[in-house]
Amino acid sequence: MSDDQHITEHVIDDRGEAAHFHGRTRIRNKVQELLKRVGQGVSPGTCVLIEGAPGAGKTALLQKIVSEAPENWLVLHLKPGDLGDKERMSNILGWDYVTVRQKSWDFTPKGIGRSGSKILAGLPRTMDVINAFARKEHSTLLFVLDEIQRISEIERTDTRQEVADTMEALINGELSGKIVLLAGGLEHSSQAIRDVGASRLRGGATERIGRLSEKSTRAVVGGWLSDIDDLEEHLPNAIEVIARESHGWPQHIVALCSGVREFVKRRESGIKILPGETPLSRGCQYMRSFYAERCVAIHPDAAALLGCAIGMHPPGKPWSEIILTRLFQKLEAIGGPPAKEVLMAALHKGVLARHPFGWRITIPSLETYLVRQFERYKTVQQDMANAMHDMAADMSRL
């Protein structure tokens, strides 16, 4: 669908120093206070969820909070399915899991003997495994679970129930010992947790993050670029330009600043700069690749169709699920993927978000990207583009 797909392998690993989290101080302090209370035994456990659209900085914020946790805490990274698998949870905790009828043996040159490994025998539920570990080890456990919205993708009924039971115990502090679940996910993560049957998180335990304020954006950009000697004279102007182009979106700030740093590094290394290439051009490529990866996941034709429909949809008005479903059903009728599959992919990749009054595009600048993708799509598939235009026009009349 786009040449930008070819650079989606570029991953920006540098999550930055503390200055790059300007504007998130309140959330960091709140989570640190919760962790402190658990560590002191004031609260037996707690669950904190950080929600936001793709690129809002959830993963970076989780990593920063984890890096500030006390050294004697046991930090364990989980996947949603781990909450419903007692054997996998045992392995994550560093214990073997066996049934009551099984025994563990060591085979050594001196003969056969009972294994010295720690064994959890026949514990029926995942929460029992966590409880047994907490009672024996007396460690403060910090479970870190990113992309928690994927909890709703678990299909097996028994696993979903086990996940719900474990989440329920974590949310309500029902487990033994000092245990914290620190989770991050897309904007529908709270709903995904309830969808599997767990309770709503307690008040104040959910934080939603989005774009940074203008003041915070300038502070973050300054933090990224302040060590580039070549920019010292032009730093104020560079900060203003990037702040304007990024619209305060953390992922865009990272992409644009990385592009500027790469441009300067290449020039200092004597690498020839291509005609027309600017410090921001590579950063803009990174921004487009960020969107391209998500749009390809929901299907190129579906993304182009959505881009076409955006131009006919009243700005700021949410999409109804009926309209979106019927729109994608028309694509399905001419050989596209199933409409429900497209809608769910758009939800899970953060292209669309579900809200009380309908669905909406998660990031304003993503709307612009989708519209441009449709315009580029027309140049290579005119007949299909015309059909898409007719579909979107039909939907706009509903």
C-alpha cells in the first residue's frame, strides 16, 4: 500500500532520560505512591492501568516506572494469557509445576535422588500458584503486563474464566503477600478487562494518557536535542518546528527528534545528504511507517476505504458501529476480508477506538494519513478506488 512499509523494521529503542517524561510527572508520582504503600504492607496489593492510543508513550512510561521500583522487588513481565495458565505462571515465578501424582527426580553420577527444585504440586488455579509463591518467598512482586487489551482475544472459555478469576483477585487485593499488577494498553483496555468477566478497576487505578501540553512538548523536544552541538545556535527554532509538527504526540516527538539526530550524525560522518532531504524528512518517514504498520494489519484495501470515507464524514463526529460494519461489508462483497475481522483488527491495532457514543480514529493525524493513502491508492487502482468512493458515498447518506 505504501513505500513507507519498507522501513517499518526501524525501531526506536531509546526511550529517553527522565526529562523526556516531562508532563507525566503526576502519573509517575501517583504510581510510585501506590508502589510505596504496597511495599510498606499498607495495602496487600493493587492494580494500575495506563491507557492510551498507539504512540502515547504507554510502554515508555511502564519501563520508566519499573526502572524506579526498589531493587529488592521481583519484577516479572507477563502476557495476558499467563494469568490463566497455572503451569506457565509457575515457570515465570521460577518454580516447577507438577500434578499431585508426579514426582521430580535428579539423575546424578552418584545415583537417583529427589530433586532439590521448588515444586508446586497440584495447585488448582493460577491465583493459588501466586499465593503459594508469595507466602514462601516473601518477595514483593511487580507484575508488568503491556498490551493488556489482548486479554479479550483469549478464546478458550476455561482460560478466559481463569484469567477473570486471577484479575479479580489482583484487583481486589485478595492474594497473599505484597503484589502489584502494572498494566498498559489501548484505550479500550478497561472494557477488555470487564469483557472477560473481571470487575471494574477501583477508582483512581486507571490513568489515560494522550498528547502532551505545548509546554511539556517543548521541554521533551529540548531534552532530545540539547546535546547536539551543531544545533546549539538553532535549538530554539528546532524546538518550535518539531513541537508544531508533532502536535504533542509522544511517538511523533520521538520520530522527528530521531530523524534530526540521524540527519546530523550522517552529515558529521561525511555521508552524502540526498537532494531535498531535510532534518525532518527522515522523522516524517518514521511517523508514516508507524501508521503503515497498523494499516497493513487491518488490510490495505480496508484502510484505503476508511480514508475515502473520512473525507465524507463530519469532522469530530463519531462513527456508529452499524455504518462501519456496513462499509466493510461492501468491501467483503467484492472479495475483501470479513467485515467483523477488519473491525476487530482496526480496534486491536489502535486505528479505531470504541467509545460510548460510537467509534473514532484514535489519533487526529492518522485521519490525514488515511486520506492521503486513498489518494495514492487511486493512482494505481482507479477502478477499485471508484468503487470505494461509491461505497463511502452510500454510507455518508445514512
